[in-house]
Amino acid sequence: MEMKSDHLDSLHWRGMATIKAVRGTRDLLPPDTNLWNHVEATARSVFARYGFGEIRTPIFEATELFARGVGEETDIVSKEMYTWEDRGRAESDRGQSLTLRPENTAGVVRSYIEHGMAETGMLEKLFYIGPQFRRERPQRGRYRQFWQIGAEVLGPPWSGSDSALRDAEVLEMLATLLNELGVKGWRLALNSVGSAEDRQRYSAALRDALAPVKDKMCPDNQRRAETNPLRVLDSKDPNDQEIIDGLPKIADFLSEDSRTHFEQVKAALDACGVAYAIEPRLVRGLDYYTRTTFEFTVPDGSGLGTQNALLGGGRYDGLSEMLGGPKTPGIGFAIGEDRLILTLRAQAAEQAAKKLDAFIAPMGVAQNPGALKLAQELRHAGLSVEVGDGSFRLRKSFDAADKLARKMIIFGEDEVTSGILTVKDFSKGEQEKIAREELAAALKN
Ligand code: AMP
């Protein structure tokens, strides 16, 4: 015993290296965790309103689930999974290859099949919140353990699970969730990758188109051009973009059915007023997608750097059969919760740092009522405005205005009688005269 404490002391004194969280993982601490809890509570509340129930699947699964479900040729399965041979504990207990889940859809569908959920004949609406694991190169917004908030709508075909209405409902729900969380400037990119047969025809056309040019592409794309040409479309390699932009488009390979389905999704989104942009190259990184695919991104400056995809998802009509289950069309998405939190923080900071549109400086106490009236007009026009006080010295008005607002409006007797106001722009250090009727429009710039 004595020896042990001596030993510990000596370790301490020798300045032994401390143990740190593993690269690509991190601790979430208070008060940060308050925002995580707020995001999750909001998601739970929105999901409940749309009839979703929670599912919690294991964090590790048989490796084969992802190999079959996500696809051997995807980056996730070919290079990013945490896989190990789990030893059997007894003679009777066979060892098995296990993998930390890199995503949750395959696990949900596995669970759906295992519990015979298809037998109810009903549409299942399931959501999950939890960590996922991928051995990616860590950077801002990209971690090796990250959290996803996701949901799946699936069921036998007669439950209406392949209806375009479901695609639109899921997208409309996501728009609602992002708006309730206060995410600003999000953009929905939408595409259809068609049925498995459409994709096969398209893959063949891509392979043909790539054959004569692939030698000019990066090694990854040369390999993909052979093994999985659809993946070439995901490539960010700057040198290959010109070739990729010239490749055939999936839209020209959609069957009549796939085309009609996509038109129906768009019509339902239009009816709900959810804006979207069609993105022909959006095929997404997982093999199981069919028909509708989508991604929500946020504008530059939202704290995500190059990782600007907040969430992604799509339809996976053949996944259940790939996993040995009954025909079970479905659609789902996964939100990167880490990225959602980064976005909310960055946008809140930007908001806090934002200055008011104008500060009105009355030049005497007699101008106070008129100044307040002008503030009312401008505020009604949607501008953010603060009013000083006529008893302030000019210097004090300038200092207050410079701190609070982008521009200062000088409001003296002359200005009132002439209807021409003097406006100082702090960023340009310039002063200009603007007619009162044009003031609101001028301040908006
Ligand atoms: P995926 O499962 O690849 O479709 O990704 C869905 C969403 O999860 C992405 O849009 C990201 O927001 C998030 N995500 C994926 N990989 C990571 C990662 N390594 N770190 C953080 N978030 C991620």
C-alpha cells in the first residue's frame, strides 16, 4: 500500500502526460449543454406534433448491416468505420465483426424488420437522437463522434409510405423545426435520383461518359468512375469540377413514375410555401437512396466553414429488402446536431454584434417630440432605431450613436423646416443630406 502511494506521487512529480479526449471527440459542458438540451427539446416537441415516436437502437451493430445497407463502396464503409473483431467469451460464443454505428437509418430499418413492425400494416414514424461515429479528418463541424437528430417514415406500400406527400411532409417539418429554432438563411437543395433501375441506367451512362476523361481526374475519382460512378458527383476536387459539370444529368434518366413522384413532391412543397432549389448533382454519399434526396445548408458566415451541410436525407425504398426484410418504402433525414449548435451560436453572436440602423440626435429639447415621431415612422418602416435626447451635447450624441448604430440622423430646427436631414455614416465617415421621404429607403442600404 505504502509503495502504491509513493508510486503515484513519483508519477505526479515526474510530470506524466495527462490523458486527453481522443482526437475528433470532445466534452460537452455546461452552460453549452443548455443549448443542446434546448435544441433536443424543440425537436422532440416538433416531432410529437407530426406524430413521431422515439426509437433508441444500439450504438454498435453487426458490421454487415452497414456493409449491406450503406454500401461497400461508400466512403463511410470503405474507410470511416470503427470496426473490430469481437472475441467470443466462451467456446459456444462465436466472435463477430462489430461496428460503431456511422449513421442510424440502417439500425432503424434493422429494428423495424426484427420487431415485425410491418405486420401492423401501418405507417411508422420514428425519430432518434444520439451519437454516431466516423473516422473522418477532424475539422470545424466535422468530428469522429458527432450527434444526429433524425427521423424515418416507413411502412408497407399499402400504408402510403411511398407517397410523395410523405416526402413533402418531412421537408415541411424540417423547415418548421429550423424556423422554430431560429436558424436564419437556410436553403433546401432538392433532387431525385430515381428508382434503383433509373440509377442503374444513369450509372451506366456516367461510366460511359467518364471512360474517355477519367485519366484526367484525381485518383479517387478514377477509382469511383469504375466502381461507383455516382459518387463522382459528390467530389469536391477543384480540378475535376469542369468535367463533372459536363456529365449527363440524372433528370434525363428518370422513368415516368419517378418523374411524376418528384413533380408531386414539388407541388406539395409549393402548396406549403416551402422554398427549394433543384440541385442535379445532389446524389448524397450513401447507396440506399432512391428518388427524393435533399440537403439543408446555411449561408457562409454561419460558423460552419466549408462544412455547410446542416442536414441531409432522402428516400430509401429498397433498403429493407437489402437487409432481408419485406418491401418497405421509406424516407428520412439526419440533422448534424453539432453543426446546428455551431450555426445557432454563430448567428446569435452576429445578431448581438449587429448595430441599429440609425440613431436620431435631436439638437434641442424642443425637437424631442419630432424626433420621436421620426423614430416611429422609421420603426414602422421596419428599421431599428434609437433616439437620443435634445439635452445631450453634440459630442455625447455622437459617442452614443457611434456605439449603437451604423448611422446618425441630425435632427435640428433647420432640418425640421427644410425636410432635409443630415445623415452621418460611421463606416464611411461621410455625411450626406437626404430628404425625409427618402430616408427610410436610404437607411435600408
Ligand atoms: P449523412 O449521414 O452523411 O447524410 O449526414 C447527415 C448530417 O450529419 C450532415 O449533413 C452533417 O450535418 C452531419 N454529419 C455527418 N458527418 C459528420 C461529422 N463527421 N461530424 C459532424 N457532423 C456530421
